[in-house]
Amino acid sequence: MTALAPTVAPTSTALLGGSIAAFGLPGATTAPAPAPLAEATFDELLACCVSERITGHLIAVLDAAALPATPTQRERAAHAHMRALARDLLLERLLVEVSSAFGAAGLEHRVLKGPVLAHTAYAAPELRSFADIDVLVRGDDFDRAVGVLEAAGGRRKYAEPRPGFTQRFGKGVAISIGPLDVDLHRTLAPGPFGLTIALDDLFDTPPTRCRIGGRELHGLGATPRFLHACVHAVLGDRIPRLVPLRDVGQLALTTPLDLDDVLATAERWRCRAVVQRASRLARHALGLTTLGPLDEWATDYRADRFERSALRSYVAPDRTYSLQAAAGVRALRGVGARAAYIRAMVVPSAQYVRDRDGGYVRRLGRALRLGGRALR
């Protein structure tokens, strides 16, 4: 099994950040501090909370007197949280505009992660901040959805390997609209696990509903949104961030979850190892005593060869997007799909090569090396 945490031993500030992120969850083991932190230590903690986007949990901890603080420390924490909330509101306004534009164009869509979780899974929306907005559309609609955002002034941040590649194989694209970003998704992850997800499951399950800015928005259904939380926690960053780990704990411990359906869907998506790793990371980072019925399954599960190989492309210390892309070959079914995917990876468009590699010769050499590693 891949090592639990691909990082150095956590500092005391990081451990305290994990306790703050876990505050309010059943099984959290936060112990009150005896006195306010020294100013230098509080500076480190506040910087951690801002970086990890958990200022809402910090305010909850301070309000509950679980962490004594000086008046100056409380004021600084409140200012940091107000800045986070101001950005959240700007992003929510953009989300409503994007959803309205997609609705007008007849594009079925689902809101992912931050806003819909904040308004449905957490006790109060201000506990769950976010950095951008994530919206999922059906694969066949992907290029048309990009066009809608570009018509509204959006600009793609990266070229795709070849025209139509993202609509068929990619996770999605980041589109800047002014100073804010929209992550437009076709699936939930790059690389092999993104290619094994049964995309119809994301739309065919009854959605989670919430209202933001007077508009009804649809998120993923209960099982897909929990699996997405696991995917985001494990596959998003090499060193897992506290917000997605809190999402895993929040959904597992405070919302109705059909474990049998979760595990059956994870088996169909070939990502049970991701669920296992997410549960272990969440318990470890947040200091939780339990994740409920998920614990026993996670203890006993043994990943298959595909899952072990695919997971390495995300959590290895030298992971890269290119390595994940190369590992995606194993996830595809059919000679035609594999041939189209490999062609786009090895001989992409000139613009893509200029942006990422500087030339076709260098690109080819790197693709061959990565392909060999991914198939070992």
C-alpha cells in the first residue's frame, strides 16, 4: 500500500491546523489550549488557515473558546475571514451568472465542491470557503459550454493537446473571467481515474439542490459527491489539503450516506483505492477517532493492480500531469480510443507543444519515457 502521507513529519502548527479543520466533527479530538499562542506561533497558524481556506473553522474555534486568543489575535482572524467571505460572495455571483448562461443555452450542468457543499453539507455556509467555481457538463456538451463561457468574456488558461481531446478524454479546462476562474469539468479528475468514472452516474442520480442568489443550483447526488470529495482529497494535490479532507469527514459523519452504494459505485469507477486512501488521510490529518462504517472496510480492502498503478501516478513524489496522462492509457478500453489518446499525447498541436515543451523532439522523448514508466 502506498505510504499514507507523502510529506515530511507535520509541524506543531500543521497539527493545530488539522485540529481546527476538524472542529465540530463527531470523533474530533481537539483539546483546548491552556493560554493564547505566542504571537509568532499565531502568525504561523493564521497563515496556515488562510492558505488552507479554513478561516471559518478558526473563527468557530475562537468563538467556542477552544483556543484562547488575545483581542488582537481575534481581530486579525476576523479580518482574514472577512476577506475570504468577500471572495466567496464574488465567486457565488459568478456561479449564478454561469449557471444562468448554461441554462439559457440548454446545457445541463452540476455544481461541484465548494458552493454547493457550503450550502448543503455544512452547518453554516461561511465554514466552507473556496478558491474558484467548478461546474460539470456532459462530455458531448463540453465544447459548446466552453463557447458559452468564451462568449461571456472567458479565456482558456491552457490549450488542449488536440481539438476535441478534452471533450473525449480530459478532465476539463480552467477559464478566467476577469480576476476569477471557472473550472469547467467533463469528469472529476485528470489521468486514469478520470477516465474510469462512469460519467452517466454524475447526472443520472438525483441531484443535491440548493439556492444561491435566488437561483436553484444542482450539485451531484449523495454517492457521487462523496466519491468526488475522496477524489479531490487524494488526487488533487500531492500533499493533501485540509478543506477536501474535511469534506470527506463532513460527508461521512454528518450526512446520510449509503455505504453499499458508495462502494458499488467506487468498484464500477475502479477507484476503491482512492476511497480507502481518502478515509485514512482524513482520519490522520484531522485527528478523527472514526469515520463510521467506512473504517472497517478501509482496513480490510486490498487494491487491485490497476488501482495501485494508477494511484502511484498521482501520489508519487515526482508526480506530473504528463505521468498521469501516460498512465491513462491503461484506463481506456478499445484500440481506437487508445490510439487517439496516444496520438494526442505524443503528437499534440503546435500551440500546446510551444506552451508546455518547447518543441516536438523534446516532447516525443519525454512522452516515450513517461509511457514506459506508466506501463511498468
